[in-house]
Amino acid sequence: MSADCARLPTSIECGLRRILLLSLIVVSWAVLAGGARAEATPAETIWRLLDYVAVDYAGAVENGRVSNPAEYAEMVEFSGSVRTRLKSLPGIASKPGLERGAVELEKAISQKASPALVATRARSLAAELLAAYPVALAPQGTPDLQRGAALFGEQCASCHGVNGDGKGPDAKGMDPPPIAFADRARADHRSVFALYQVIDQGLDGTAMASFAHLPAEDRWALAFYVGRFAYDAEAAQRGERLWRSDPEVRAAFPDLAAITRVTPASLAATLGAKNAGDLTAFLRRSPEVVTTPSDGPVLDVARAKLAATVRAYAAGDRRAATDLALSTYLDGVEPVEPAIAARDRALLARIEAAMGEFRQRIARGVPVEAVREQAVLIEDLFGETEAILAPAKADMASAFLGAFTVLLREGLEALLIVVAMIAFLRKAERQDVLAYVHGGWASALAAGVATWVAATYLITISGASRELTEGFGALFAAVVLLSVGIWMHGKSQADAWQRYIREKLSRALSRRSAWFLFLLTFVVVYREVFETILFYAALWNPATAPAVLAGAGVAVAALGAVAWIMLRYSRKLPIGKFFAFSAALVAVLAVVLAGKGVAALQEAGMISVSAVRGLPRIEVLGFYATLQTLAAQFSALGVLIAGFLHNRRAAAVHAADAP
């Protein structure tokens, strides 16, 4: 028994004292354990101190003099802590070198060296530390920025402000004030990994608490989200163009760790300050560009956005869920749509139908479980898709077939319309106007080449932009073809067609009309060229390039043969039959394009989707089995029927009045 206990009046008091001492030990252990959990590994803590010195020393010393005594005292303290903490790390071959580096850093700070020198030494020591004592430098998967935004609003905006300017409602009176993430000068020296470390461990001497209780993926999502505040959306667009146009830039960021470790200031040494800021803005907004390797899962982006959709819906944010559901398909599935279609078109139809049902459920506000159930079904379809898109499946035969069918299908629609116009002008003996039609399709091909260059080297053509282009182009062509079809049908009813040609056609086909034919030809052909080029860009693979080129060559030959047959046969048709045949062809194409146009706008999210169960999906006819596409096609059909009936009545009246 201890002397202290011996002096106590009773053994009960001694027992109570022992219990109290034991309780204090337990509480102290719990506190230390909790602190250790927030602090993670010693190497991470040292790295965070070095990063803080590298960024904040410039605010403490200027021109060899102390400009902020409190800040300078912190720099001295932190550099000393780095040296002390390094001694406690496990002994390895590189440890003595790290300790010497810490001494040199501490000496530079005591001598009030320039901020550039101190920052360089701190960064260098931090890099050597991570090489010697590796830690997790990046998240295991693509960070969910939607989740990061939600967490920031819940946990951080009250101090740091909704725009990251450090002026939140709770920031008043804080000393030091909350960090302004929107401060560009400071942000240029702060990596995503550094932000993650502060979120993980908190910041001693400030109101910034540790968020180690959050899952690691949430902390990474927050780090990426707050890392964007100093770089605006316009900078991100410029950064995207830089990313797509420069292979060396892409090669410098093979994985997420490359993004999380780099600072704009270090990037500026090779790219220049402007390009460094632009690229940072893009990569912190779109980290998924490095998380889908060509030999790995091809639907990672779609899976991530699908999961984010369900989370947003479960949180009650239907608007965000709607946008994410649309992005799941447009940005996650559509880039590989041609490859899927080339191997299993039925599977592609099932994915599109499942995604349409997914969006419908969100729009109807069904229970969360119903949305989750549909998401599980879509996940299963993604698994089937990745199985058929595995590298072993990407053989020469499927590449040839995909290239052939895509070009033949898209080219045939444009060819039928262009050949009909050429045949009509030849019948009408208006060779002079043919130049406008030829100019229209030639300009469309040239614009298609420009689109390919832009989509490959300059910009990203999003799924939404693609669908809008296809949708509006198809609807414009459908409206024009409705009037052309009715007009051609009317001429097939006239007995005096030859007199009409001789007397009126010259005035009817004025220069304005000729330019209209140019515009119609351009729109019709460009729509098909636009889709074909984007499909080929997705299909292209160096290993199967010969098969893709062969498929394209055979398709071009087939289209040429169809054009020759149509033009040759049209010359032998009597004028009445020619116009009747042309009217029927144009009418069918108008109905097909009406359905395709509405379907494209549905995929772009501009028009709602109401599926009609039990009906087949026949893409070649523009039949997509939705109320909206059916309504558009029946409307077009109704206009054509009314126009044809009017032509018949007018022809009958003309025949009755004839002498």
C-alpha cells in the first residue's frame, strides 16, 4: 500500500482514490486514442506541417524582415516540430537525410530567408518524406463532387462561406479567420492532398476541427470540391481544351494521385501561370478523366453518376437527381454507344429503355426503393456491357461490322433525300441549280471534318450537345420534307406538268429557292455526318483501325451503288410516276425523322419520356415506342394525309374544269 493510501482514514477512501486514478487513465487513453485517429500517421502530420510552412511563410517574412510576428512564431514552432517528429519515425536508410533537411529548413527560417527558398526546401522535404514513408495520396475511386458540395453546405459553409470566401455567418470574431478557399494567391500553393490533410486532421490553433469521423471518400470529395473555388468555370473550359489538345499534359496525369499532389504553382513552371490555373480548374472539376483507363472498366463514369443520382434522390434533391440521371447516360454510356451497338444492339436498346424508365421514376417522384431497384437493374446491364466490351471481344470482325452498319445506316437517309433532289432537278432541266445541292452536301462533309478536328483536339462535344444537334436537325428536315412531299405529290396529280416546267419552273426556282435547297441539303447531310463522325471516334482503336477503315470503304461503295441505281432508274420513270415515287419516299423520311428528332431531344432531357409498353423499338423507322415520338410521327402522318387528300381534290376539280 502506498504512503498516501496509508494516511487515508479508511480503506474505502483509498479504494475510491484508486478508482478515480484508473478512470483518469482510461479517459486520458480515450482522448489520446481519439487524437491519434484524427492525426492518422506521424508522416502525414509532418507532411501537413511542411505544407503549411511552404504556403504561409510568405505571410511572415518579407525582404529579410518579420512582417507578421505571430505568423513567424508559428513558422519557427512548426519547423522545430518537424525536426522533433522526424526523430520518432521508424529508422530507415533515408531517415538521416530527412533529418538534415529539417535542420536546414529550421536554419533558413531562423535566418529569415526568402519565402521562395523556404517554400522550395519545405516542398522538397515533404516529397522526400512521402517517398520514404508512403501514405495514401489519392482516393480509391473517382471522388463524388456532388457529395462534396452537399457536405460543404452542411459542415463548412457557415464558417468558410457558400462561395469559399471565408466570410460565413459564423466567421465573425474568429482569430485567425477561416481560410478563404477562393483566395487565388493562396490556392496556387495548395494541393488537393494538402486540403485533404487539413480536413482529416484539423488545424491546431484555429477553429478548424478534424473531420476524421467522415469516411475517407467523403473527405476526398470535400477536398476536391473546396479546391475548385479559386478557379472559375471558364478557366475549366480552357483547361479542358488544353487537356484534349496536348498528349504530354495527359501523360503527366496518369492517375488521381498525380492530380492530388500537384499545385498550380508547381505546374506554372512548365505550363505557365495561366495554363496551370486553367488545367487545375478542369482536373479538380473532372477528376474522372484519369479514372477510366482504356483497359479497365469502361463504365466507371456511368456507375459513379448512377450512384450519385440515387444519393441525391434519397436526400430529397429531385432536381439534382434528374440532372445526374441524364448525365449518367449522356456522359457515361453514350461515349461507348457505338461499340455496344456494333456487338449487341439489343443490349443497347435494353440499356436505353432502362435509363428512360429510371428518369421516369425520378420525374414521377416514386419511393426511393423503386429508384434504387431500377438502379440495380441498370448496374446489371452495365456488367453485361463491360463483358461484351472486354478487350478479348474487340475483334476485327465486330469492328468491321460496326463501321459498315453505322455509315450505311446514317448515309442512306441523307443519300435518299439528296438523290431525290438531284433527280427532280434533272427532270426539270434545271442543271444550273444542281450546283447548290452539290454545294450543300459538300459543305456538310467539310463541316463534318471540322467537327471531327474540334471533337478530337479542341473541345469535348457532350452527349447533350450531340443529341440537341441531331434532334433539332432532324425536326427541321422533317418539317421541310413534309412540305416538299406534299408539293411533289401534287405535281404527280397534274396532267399539265410539262407546261408547268416550261412556263413556271424558272420563276419557281429563283435564287432564293436555290439557296433553300442548299440549306436543306446541308442540314440533312450534316446531321448524318455529325453522328457518323462521333460514332467513328468512339469506335476507333489502333488495333482494329484496318477493319474500321475497311468497313467504311465497303459502306461508301454500297452507298455509291445505291445512288447510281436511283439516278439511273429515275431517268426512265414517267414524270407522274417519278413524282409519286419521290413523294412517297420523302413522306416516309419525314415521318422517320420526326420520330428520331423527338427521341434525340428526349435523350438530351428537353422532352419527357413516357414509354408505351408492349411495342417494339425500330430505330431504322424512327419508332421508339414512347408517347412523345408516336405523337410526333402521327402528327407528321396526319399532315401528309391531309395534304395528299387536298391534292387529289384539287386534281379532280382541275380535271372537271378542263375542256
